[in-house]
Amino acid sequence: MLLLEGFSTALQPVYLLYALGGVFVGTAVGVLPGIGPAMTVALLMPITYALDPAAALIVFAGIYYGGMYGGSTTSILLNTPGESSSIVTALEGNKMAKAGRGAAALATAAIGSFIAGTIATVLLTFLAPVVADFAVGLGPVDYVALMVVAFLTVGALLGASVLRGLASLALGLFIGLIGIDDSTAQQRFTFDNPTLVDGVDMVLVAVGLFALGEALYVASKLRHGPVELIPVSKGKNAWLSKEDWKRSWKPWLRGTFIGFPIGTVPAGGADVSTFLSYAAERKLAKGANKAQFGKGAIEGVAGPEAANNAAAAGVLVPLLTLGIPTTATAAMMLTAFQRYQIQPGPLLFENQGALVWTLIASLYVGNLMLLVLNLPLVGLWVKILQIPRPYLYAGILVFAALGAFSVNFSPSDVGILLVVGILGYFMRRYGYPVAPMVVAMILGPMFEVQLRRSLQLSQNDPTALFSSPFALVVYVSMALIFAASWWLRRRQAAVEAAPVREQVSV
Amino acid sequence: MSSLVSESPPVATPAKRPTGEILFALVFVSVGVAGLVTAGSIPIPPSETGIGPRAFPYIVCGMLVLCGAGVVLQVLRGKVGQAEDSEDLDVTAKTDWVALAKLVGFVVLHIFLIEPAGWPVAAAVLFSGAAWSLDAKPLWKVITVSVVLALVLQYVFGGLLGVSLPPGPLLEGVAFFHG
């Protein structure tokens, strides 16, 4: 019933327009090469500054899904797949495009994303209130356990180097410490500098790391010359054939049910789920279809794309009900919410029920719009991909500077942006993942509050941190996740090595 | 087979001498050390009964020192970091420090132009400077694009979306550039 109320807000013509705008801008920015979903949300934050909370949330729902989908368009059409988040789609999608089946690859990605997104949003609708009810009973000790898991999975599991991931995490925690201590109101690491007393704004760090850092990094080794695009063939054969539908629908569903659960637990979000889905499809394919893997198998696009979108909805479960972001994109969403004084957590559904249900309703709407927009607009996305690179990266710089300036309308914030951007450049250059830093910066202060609260309740007895059954369960599952990831990592290395070998030996 | 595999696309070449990488890891160590030193001077209110405002800074800074030192050790043992990949990246190219310095310079210029000259001027300078640094040609086209882009952004953000970007002395009188 509450969802219906949400729909009645989200379906007002003005809000529908906002949703359309959000999906459109999100996809357009997400399509740009080098811009992942987290950077899309970070860069587009200023466009919502003047909107009312409901409209802003609706726009963000659109940007969130649009940014996800935009990335996969890039990896299918551009000759040089790069971003790790869409690398799995690139494996088969890029080959399909080269074989003249680009339109079919885009279509199976779009329809798969829609189906997975819709099913996952339904699951979110039913699961989130249940989790929120349960989460009301959680104490500080339980939150400490959940956040430890989130830190370790984001920091240690996701990058190529565990130590560099943890270093990035620690740096994020450190930046989170700058400013006034929540519990005692003492200044920490401000060095009596008035701009640091309020802490470093999350938007500056995120835009600096994602946008400025990436632009500087690409500029330092820019690929010169024309942009190599794979042409999208038109005509009857290009569209999904009956055979394609038959081969796609099972991977769509499997991808959904792989992606959603992985998104809900703090185990790495979209990346892990796309890989798992790809591995599953590869294993389940039979005969001639199996032989196509590595040369453009449609299952290898349909499954991971569905998993990606389902995981994106799954990530919203811990974000909305516990207030814990488990991916960099979710951290950006949380930052956006906080600007509107919306504090995600177990009480969100009670305190701001109308807003949350509007958000969830607009996820349904955004998803549908994504499908309606994307298939006819492929030509436009291709045009966007062809923007000459000097203009593209100059534009990213201007947008990053705009975003930083409009946080407080202070030029010195653009200075902080530049410092963080240079840091982001060197982190990329030397193989430090930036996502842990962003997640740590936002989770760190929350973690400290809960940790100190738990210790205060137990008169500083650290064993109390393991006293609650829920926390114990969490720690044990964390051990299991680490064991599983060790196994997965070995599998992933094997799968990633395989297609290269096949391609070369042909 | 192995001879065929070696023909696969070139991977990111790690820096020949890992000096830069070691220096960067030492940045983490020195931030951690500086933090450990200054954390001792964070005042603790007398009413505090828990672990206080210093404990978490000590943990975080200790972690920074350990991770930074760990990376230094790894690099010295030959395990260098794997540079990130991206769509527009030529992994075999040498780092273009000149372009980087120009970009950083134009951002700095932008910062100092926002208030005296107004946001649209500062943005146009940043855009044309950055595009020029990245070899966009011809120059007149770069400048035209940047002026149009700056005015459109000022109109959309300052005028339509109500983000108060200072229009600057040149455009002060034009109403639709304000919210």
C-alpha cells in the first residue's frame, strides 16, 4: 500500500519528467569512456542541488540505473574495453559487435537489464521492510561487526593487491577523521585551519578521485588518433532473432538470481556478480553455443548484464535499511541522501516512509524508461562515444570543478579537489584501488561512533564486541566469504586467461 | 602455444625504476607518522569514560604506517603495482608530464579566476586550456566551443537550476544567468 503511495508521487507528470531526465543524463554520462557508475553519480550531484528531496531522489534513481547501463554500452561498442566493472560484458559483447551483431548485444543487454532490474526491485520492495524491522533490534556491537565486514571486503577483496587496498582504506579513514569528533566535539587533525574544521566534504574527495584523478591519468597516456568504434549494423538480421531470445531468457533470470543476493551482502557488489554469472553461463552452455564463448556468445552478455543490474538493486538493501554502503556507487548515493538530511538506516522507513517509497517506485519507473530510451537512442550514444578525447577530458575537468565549487561556493574547495585529484592520479598509476578510500571515508565516522558506543556500554571490555550472537554469525560468515573469494579469485584468473588464449590460437 | 600467447596485446608496462612508487608508498607512511605524533595532542574531555577521541586516530594512523611500509617492502622485492586500465589509455605510451603540468596549471588558474572574473570566464579558460593541453586543434574551434559551453553551463546551472555561480563583472547585468 505504501508502495502505491510512492507510485502516486513518482507518477506525477513533473516527477516522470525528472525521472526521464535522470535516466537520460545518467546514461549519457555513463556512456562516456572512463566514467563508471560511481563517477556518474558524483559528477551529476550538482544538478540536483536546487531540487526538492523527492525530485532529487527520483533523479538519482534514474542516474543510478542509467549510469550502470551506459557503461555496458561503452564496452560493447568501443574497441578498447577497459573498466573492470564492465570487462565481463566486453568479453562477449565486443566480439558480437565485431561480428556485426552489436545491435543484438545491446538489445539483450537492455532487455536483460530491464527484466533483472524489475525483478530485483520487486525483491527489494519485499525484503527491505523486513530487513529494516530486523535491523531496529541491532545494537552497536552488531553494527561494528557489519562495518568490519564491509571494510574488509571492499578494501582487501576487490583490488588486485590486498595491501594497496588496505592502504587506500586507511587513507579514507584518515580523511574521515579530519574535523570535529562526533562524540566529544574535539577538533582532530585540523591544524587550526578553518577550512578543515567542518571536515573534508565527501563530494570533493569523490569527484577528485573519480573525475579529476581519472582525467589526469588518461591525459598522461592519452591514446591519440581517431576513436575506434565498432559500427552498429542496422537491418533485420541485426535485431534479436527467435534463436537469440531463446538463448537469452534463461541467462537473464539466472543473472538476476545471482546478482541480487550478491548485491545485498557486502561482498563486492556488481563486479563479483557479473563474473559469477559469466562463469555459470559458460559452464551451462552446450554444444555449438559453448564453442561460441570467447567469440561472441549472447549468453555471455545477457547473464552478466542482468546480474549487474540485479546487484545494483541489491546494493540498495543494506544502503537503505542499515545505512551501510557496500560499493563506491552506494557511498555516493548515501552522500547524496545526506545532503537532503535523509539518513538511511532502520528508522528510515518509519521516519521518512513517503520518501523511501517514492524512491523505490521511481526505481521501477526508471527501469522502464531505461528500456524505452535506450533501444531507439543507440545512435545518440554512438555519437557521444565519438566526442574527440581532448574535448571530453576538458569537459570532465570543467564539470568536476563545477561540482566542487558548488558544494560551498568557495574556490578553496576547488583547491582541495585538485589535491585529491593528484592523489587519485598517483593511486591509479601505482595500482591502488580508489573505491575503498571513498567507502572508508563515509563509513569511518559511523564506525567510530558505534565502536565507542559499544565499548562504553561494556566499560571498555573488548570481548563485548563478540558477545552478540548476530555479530558472531557475521564474523563467521566473513571468514567463509574470504575463503570463497580465495577460491573465486583462482577461478577468475583461469577464465580471464582462457578467451585470450582462444583468440590468439585462431 | 607459449610463443602465441606472447603476441597477446601489450600489458601496462610498470615503471622501469620503482623509485616513484616507493616515494608514493612513503607518503602513506609519513601521513601515518604525522598522524601518530599529532594524535597525542587531541584534547580528551574529563567526562570521557570510553576509549576517547584518540584511540581511533591511533589505530588508523598505525594502519597507514603498516600498509605503506608493507607496499615499500613488496616493491623492493619486485612486486610492483599494476597500473589501472582505461578505455582511452595507451598503456605503452610514456607518461606525458608536460600535459599533466599544463592541466594542473589550468585548474589552479581556474581557482584564482572564479571570484574576480566570474565562473563562466574561469570555466572557459579551464576548458580551452585543458583541450589545448591535450592537442585539440584548431585553436579557434577550441575557444568557440569553450565559450559556448561556459555560457550554456552558466545558464543551465546558474539560471535554471538555481546553483549560485558568480556570473562575474562581464555578465553581471544579464538577468538569466542568475537564479
